[in-house]
Amino acid sequence: MDRSFNAAAITFGVIAFIIILWTDFKRTEFVPVTNFLASLYPTSRPVHEQPFVKLARKLIIDLPQLPTPEYSYVPPISCVFGPMQAAHPSWSPFLWQLLSMLALTVSVYAIVITHEEKEEWNTRSITLSFVSLAFLPVLMSFELGGVDIALGVLPLSFGYYFLTKKKPIKAGFTLALTLFKSQFLLPALFLASTMIVDKKRQKGLISMAVALILMLLFDAMFFGSALGKEMLRTYEILDSSAVSRGIAPQMNASFPGSIMLLVSQTQFAVLKPAVLASGLFWASLAFISTLRLWQHRISEEKKLGLTFILGIYITPFVVPNFFLHNYCIYVPAGIVALTGKWSHEGYWELKSVMRITWLMVNIFVAPFFFARLITVPIVLIFFLLLFYRRLLIITEAIRQKESIPDVSLVDR
């Protein structure tokens, strides 16, 4: 089964890679206005027309003139994309795609070297990178020129790597970089927060908090207080009730976003506290489960792996604005499940859950490539909840079966 699955996934990944390379980027009608340029332009509201645009246009000459309703990133991101204007506007998206592919490979490599033998590092990393291309949210992110891989998956993977190497300070600073892709900040905080019960890694949460504060101070000092306020204002878009400025609502495949499609805005405003509370309740189950796991004498590889996977799985239930291409966050979770050293039963079940999750997400993402969108993301959320429930059961089973009981002295 493993060989057949890997062969099919690699074949699909190679074909997808060739298609990306085959694109004629000189024909601008084939090159969409990609996220990496368009998202730097703020939402078209008068209050957003001042400091943000001045900085972005100063750094990026080729910034599109038309306002975009897409998610607006923090202003310092302009510095990341400034050098891209050295290339022709029709070629810069392709360059960013190549950089994103490199980031994907490095992310996979960071996880592989924590679980595999040294002689398998390169081969497994390349193989699993092509396997990842069979997960359609990854291709969707490439197509849109998104920053999900470079600013989300990459810091998450390296944060996990540093935790496995018992380097919590480096892990905290690395996980804090997910601030630039704020939908990915929740699993980073989850991973760092659960380390409070592990004396070897408690500094991870502290260093992450320090890093986040330093990043905010850096923005205020070097870009000005007005721009600092602007950065905080861009996070208004994380409120799903604000996603009404041209974004296709079907693209928002989070639990709150899927509920918003079923009711009117007035009804959603009433239901919103209950919806958010439900998401937090499901997240709390994962948090309690991982805390219980860390209190038992189980191998650290299993504890870290399960914590990482559960932290990623809860994201679409809690984050109000989680788009289809953001589901590429499930890639590192899948790599951990495939490469981790689990018991035979746990290994088989984790792989099964990850495969069916990837398949279900692919079913919902596939219509995007045919200029269509499935209008009922609540169905996807329902299946993900079932898979999430199964992960909690697997975690509890591993905790009970593999924990090493404390040996007490026998009274003589």
C-alpha cells in the first residue's frame, strides 16, 4: 500500500511540477494577479489608504493599481517582496513559486531529519516533497503565489525541529515568525504552550512571546507608529464577519466561515459567540489531551509528534478566516505521521487518518482548478471533526498502552 500510494503521489507531483515550469510567463493573460503582490495592497477602505500603501509602493513599483479584497498582510512583508521587482512582473510570480517550492522541500527536510536515519534524509525528503505536491492546497498556494509555505509551513516545521533537538529558545523565535502568516500562528502557540509541562522546553513559550513583542516593536520603530497601528488593523480581516469585501465566501473553509454561509449576517452576529466558543472547546480537548500525554513516561518523539499534529488539526475549527489554500498546513502534520516512530497500530491508524484527510481536502479543493468552488464547506468541517475525534482516540490509546508505569519500592 505504501509503495502504491507513494508512486501515485510522486507521479502526480512530477506532472504538477512540469505544468508549473511549462507556463509561458511572458503571456500575462495566463499569469493571475498573485497573492504575493496583490495582498500587499490593503482592503479598499479610505482609512487604509495612507501609510500602508506608501510603504508598499515605495518598495514595490509593480504593485497592482486595482484594490484587492484579499487578506492584507502586515506592512513589513513588503520588505520580503521588494527584491522581486528586479524581475519582469510576468516572471516574478514564477520566481516566487520556485522559492516556495524550495521552502517546501526544506520544510520536509527539517521534519525528516528528526525521524529518519541519516542515510535516508535526502531520498526521503525529495520523495515526500513530490508526495506533498499531490496535496492540492499546496498547488493552489503555488498558483496564487501565496505565502503559506514560506511564511507558515517553513517556520512551523523548523520550530518543531528545534523542539525535537531540545532548543526551545530557537524554537520560540522561529515559531513567532508565523505572525507574518497569522492563520498559522494558532498551531505555533499551541505547540509552544503545551511545552509548559516539559522542563526541558518551557523556555519555548517565553522566547516566542518575547519574539512577538520584539517584532511589534520593530515595526513601530522602523516603520512608524501610524504603520504600526495599520499592522494591527489588518488583523480585522481575521474576523470572518468582515469577509465581505469581494472574497469568494466559499474560499473560507473554516468552521466560523462555513457557518456564515448558512445564515444571514445578522444571524451570524448572534451566533458568533457560540460558534467561536465551540471552536475553542474543540481546541481545549486537544490541549488537555496533550497535557495528559506529556505527564506520562512516553518517548518524546511520540509526544511531540502527536502535539504537533493535534495543534495543526484544530486550526480550521478556531481561526475565523481559513482559506482552502491555507490547508497546506496539513503537509507537515502528514510528514510527521509518515516518518514518526509509532507503535505498529498507532502508525497504521495515523497514516490512515492523514490519507483520508488529504483525500477529503483534495475533493473540496479540486473544483478551484476548474474555476468552480464547492459551496458547502461545512461538509468538509464535519468530516475533519470526525478525523479529529479519531486522532484524540489514537492519542489516548498511545498514552495508555505505551506509558511506562513508575516503579515503586516493594516493602520488605
